[in-house]
Amino acid sequence: MRRGLLSWDKEEAPVVALEARVARCQSALSDAGLGCLVVYTNFPRPSAVSWLTHFVPYWSQAVLLVFPDGMPMLVASLTPRVGPWIASVSHLGDITHTPDTGGGAARLIADRCSDGARVGVVELNGLPGGIAIPLAAGIGNSRLEDAGALFADLRDPADEVEIALSARAAEIASAALEAGIAASADGSGAVNSAIESTARHAGAEDVLIHLAPDLAASSRLERIEGEAALGERFAVQASVAYKGHWVRELRSICANEPADWPAAKAGFDAVLAEMRDGNAPGDAQIWLIEGNIGTRPLSVLGSHENIGDRALRKGTVRVVSLQYDLADGPWVAGRSVVI
Amino acid sequence: MVNDMSKAIHDVRSARLAGVVADHGWDALVLYGNAWQCDYLRYATDYVCIEGNAIAVAVKDGGRRLFVESPLEAGRAETECPWLDVSWSPDAVSAAAAFLDGLGNRKLASAPATLMPYGLIRGRRGEEMEDAGPAIDALLLAKADIELDAIRRAATFADRGYQVFMDASRAGRAQFEVVADVEAFFRAEGCPENFMIMGSGGQEVRGMTPAGERRLQVGDLVTTELTPCVDGYYAQLCRTLVIGEPSQPQLDAHDVYLEAEAAGISVLRAGVTASEVARAENDVFRRHGLGEYTTNAYTRVRGHGVGLFVDTKPHILEDVDTVLPAGATVTVHPNTYHPEVGYMVLGDTSIVTEDGSECLIETPRKLLSAPG
């Protein structure tokens, strides 16, 4: 659950930048002949609406309606009491509060669009039934179409604000991991606590912490409940959100570093350099590229099994995680990079 | 790593769920969860979703499939829940839909209906799928003893967490710094999850929100609800404190909340409705001429269930007729705006018993104060 700082600094995320994104979206809508774009948001899927408006819900759900002109409108199941807070942290037009989010959206679309106008929905298949069914009933199922690809194209390339806020998130993740690693002699709880404290005091919106407690045995990352014994080698990952922008950093830790780890680190640095030039990770046994192209903070865009066509687009912010299977066990790392 | 206690609770839940599935003659149960609400999914699988969509399909005599959206989630699910057959796809909804298509003409049920992805319920499949929600809601509501033990442990965390909150609440500190201290405490103690919102200020404050940058000041009312989670189960505590010494108007106002919460808790027992609990709370406000502040213009609910979700059914409202059985766990909280001093909160999680209730929170029920 979201529990860190949620605020809008208009110097970090200027109105003009948000309006430019909305204008980009409206232009794409017109080009596609769509009368409206419906964008869902809730706590685990805040990213598309956040990118357009800076709004991140901490509770409940909402849909954003973007029409070919005018300010985006929010239809939220949050009660009107929360309206002033929403307005204080986001750049929006009208906010409609209704428990019937789908029906409310359908009525606004009917008011603004001509009969028969096509309506795009970002990730239509993922829209919750409680919204999708009344929306489809209100405007006609045949008028709804998936607009996930249309929206994903809007995210390439990232603008300066996205790159700067992602960089800030990466700084926070790095500092938090440093603090966590420094506390590791006191166990997994101390690692988690130090990461949490450092990230949140630095203004993180959210932080997710995963550990591979005994890297010699397994590189699988877990969420630790209770206390886990840390092996001589362990891995720790911090996924950090700052003002709606998510990154991850993953590190392998060993007090007495094995002989082949420096070469692995050099290999990872080389991968980052290659990716900045638009090339896929080279010789890692397992790798993954994630990015923000839809409602989820980070979506899988490519892997060692399938390099997707969006994974390495120039000017985008991506997170790469990889694993080298070394002679005496796995070594893992991950960071964000601008392609 | 399999959490042994969580696994033990899972075994109890699995047996109860199997009975419900058999009673209804369902061939497969489809359950959805995400990081916001994962209670139905966790009940059936013990898996807690942290990122993306997650869909479980429990097939009668055919194992339990889990569809998630990243290898990170899949690896964690396989490690924490080895009884699941896990697969990942960037589009877990389509992967699950294809699996359901492969089941052929079987009797399917799903829950929760409101969150079930459109890709799984559109068209004929959705029309033929039964709503498993009411049957699973009954399981979520009347908890087994082993589930109640987890909620007791969560309540202990809530008490300890509130002490950290009090220690962190000092004039000059920003809201988000206070939250950082509380969350760091929970992580240090191995508590992986907590939901909290807060408010600070005076008469101008109308509710609680996520932490902002506002710095606490002497005289502020500082409100929070803490909701830590243990083995998947939440317990909630709501308290109001004052930075510095409380004023007489603040104390007088808080007395109304004390009276209202006590009234709500006093009617808790097996067989009572959520409506009766809400009415008991609201009658106190009405007696004090504050009935207007029990409406949704000023307050969302007068309490709610807690369990595998922070804010589960039933909502404690005068128009909710859900009967509370023994083993239900509810937070009674007459949180609302007070026109003289601002927004105040007071709430405690209790277990409903045959002849009353067992309050799980030990933090004193009074208007607390922190040094200025």
C-alpha cells in the first residue's frame, strides 16, 4: 500500500510538461479517430494517469477521460471529501465522484462524443469488471477498443521531466541500498528497515524491497516476513517510486567478494553502456528489461528469451536486471538506464 | 521461503474453501488479486500479489494455476507457495483466459466480481460464470481461530507502531518523515505491510490522506490509522494526538468520539448487524447535535471489517444489514470532522464473539499528546 510522500512539486513536474503530454495524447486520439481515451488508475496501476496528470491514488480507483480537446476529466470512486486533496496533487479538469465509475464515465462520454464514436481504453482486457461492464453497457461494447499500443507509443521517447524524476528515484534507490547493505550485519529486518527509512526520508512515494537471502543457494528474490538468515552472499533489490516514476536497483553482496565478481561487475557496466547505445544485454544468462508503457509501474518489455520491440527504443527509461551464472554461483544486478 | 505459520493458516482455509466449492458444484474457481486487494486470491492460494495482476484458477481435482505478469512475481510465488503451478506473461489476463478456454464446458465461478478483469468475463464466458463472491465473503467474514490469532498479532504490531508514531510526531517534522519512521519500525520487526494515512492541523482539516510535506505545529491535531499486516491479516488502530497540551475544546470534542466508539463496541456481538453498530455510534453524535457529521459529506464509513484486506466487508453504515457472526473482525471508528476543532479519529479492531467482543488494541483510548 502507498504510504510515503505524495505531493506535487510544480518545479519538478511543471504544468507545461503535463499539458504537453496531454496534447500528445490528444493528437494521437485525433489521428486514430477516437472520440475518447479511457485510462484506468488504482494503487497498483497508477502510471498512465500519473504520467498525464500527476495523480496517484492511494486508495480506491478512478478512470481518466481524455477527449480530443480540453482538460482530462477524472471519474473517481473516491468520495468528494478527497476532491481537494486530488486537486492539490494533480493537474486535472473536472472531477466526478461516484461509486459507479464505469457508468459515470459512460455518461460523460455520451455527453461529449457523437453517437458511434470509437472509445479507446488503455489495456481494455485488464479493466476491472465493476467498471468495464457498466461502461460497455452505457456506450455499447462495440465502441470500445484496446488503446494500449497507442498509449505505449506516447511514452517514447521520455521527456526531460520523466528522465529527471527517474534519475531522482534511482538516486534514492542507490542511497537506500547503501544504507541497507551497511546494516546487513544485523539481519534482514535491519536491511529492510534501513532501506525503508532512507528511501522514505528522501521523499520516496513507495519502496518495495526484495531479498535473495542466500545467493549461493538461490537468486530468487523474496519479500521477507519475519526474519531471514542472510547468507555470506545475498542479493537485495529496492524498487522505488518518486513522483510517479519507478525504477529498480539490484545488487549482489558478499563481505569477502569471490574472485570472479569484479569481472561480473565489469560485465554489467559494459551491458549498461551497450544499452545506452540501444543494444541488448550481451552474454548474461538471464536478463530482463522493464519499462513504463502502460498502467503498471514497470512492465516486462524484453528478456533473454524474447527481445521485445519496445525494450530498447531510443530515449526511453528502462530497468535492466541480469544474472551471470558464475562458477561458484549466481551473481545478479539491476539498474535503470536511459537508452 | 515458505512461511510455516502462513502455510498452516492456508491449510485451514483450503479445507474450508474446498467445502464451499463442493457445496456449489463448481468445477473451477477463478480468483483475482493485485497489490491493493488480494484477499480472495490469498484465501485460496496464500500468494500475495505485489506487482501487476494475478489470477488463480483452482480446478477441481486438477491443482491450482497462478498467472502473474513478471518473472519477479513468478519466482517469488514459486518460492513462497510451492503448491501452485505458476506461469508469467506480460499479459496474464489473456494467458488465464486461454487456460479457461481450454477447460471446456465446465461450471466456473469467480470472485471478486468488481475487480475481475474484463478480458476474463466479457462475452459468453462471463455470462456463464457464477459469482463466487457471496460464498467466499462468508468465509472471509467468519474467521477460523488460527486466522484470529494472526489478527491478534497484527494488533500487537499496531499498538507498538503507534508508540513509534507518537515518538516521531514532533513540532517541525514533516508528515512523510513521521511515516518513514513508522514504516522503518515495521520493516525492522519483520512486518512487511502496513496501510496508513494521516492528517495534521486544526479546524481546516477534513480528513486523512497520504503523507505530505506539511510540518507539524504545536496545537495540531495529528490523526492516523495504522493497519499493519501479519501473515496476510490486518488489524487497525485509529488515534488522535495533539502536539503539546490539548485544549479544552479539543478534549470536549474528543469525548464525543470516545462515547460514540464505546457505544458502537458495546453492541457488538454475534447476530448484530453492521447497521446497528453504526446507529449506536451515530446516535451519540446526534445527541450532541452533530448528526450532520455522520453523513458521507464528512465521513466515509463508521468502521469496517478487517482481515485479509484492510477495509473488507461489511462497511459499518446504517444502511448495511450484514449480520456479524462470531469470528468476524471489525474496526469500529467514528472518525469524522468536528466543526469546532477539525477531523478526529478513534478506532479499534475487535473480534465479535457469541456474547460480545474482544478488543485487540491496547493503546489507551484518549486524546493523546506529544511534546511540542
